[in-house]
Amino acid sequence: MGQAGKRVHVRKPIDKRIETAHKKGCLLLAKSLPTAIERLTELLDDENRETARKACVDLIKLELTRPRPHEAPAEAEPGGSLDPQLADRLLKALAEE
């Protein structure tokens, strides 16, 4: 077995480890996302206006980057699926500057 054959043989387990670590990271993020969204929603009512504003921005970013099941990521358009009550709270918190 030549030098190139050894590299391919070693690379496969490394690629598999990277893929497994990535999948574990995605699962961890998926499990913690509802808690993070709940906490950000609570921060909308924070006394510190800057904290409330940053929570608004983070919630909007999460909504805009959320993949849509019926659309390819490049075709995803913002708007339409944000809860109307949450959208109202976001706009009110951003307007209080």
C-alpha cells in the first residue's frame, strides 16, 4: 500500500468523527432551541431597554434563518410564519427607544 492509500485509510475515520460530532452538535442545538426562545421572549419585558432590544433582534434573526420544510434554503423568504402576538411584542419593544 502506497503513501496515498494510507492517507485515504486514515482520512475516512477522521471524516466520520467530524460528521458524528457535527450531528451531535445539531442535536444539542435542536434540544436547547425551545429553551433559548423562551428565555429571549422573557427578556422582551426586561427593564433594561438595550437587553429587550437585543432579545428582539435575536428572535428576528432566528425566524429569518429558520429553514422552511417546503422550500429550499435559497428560496426562503422572510415573513409570514412569525406568531402575530410575538411579532407585536417585538415591534413594541423595538419602538420603545
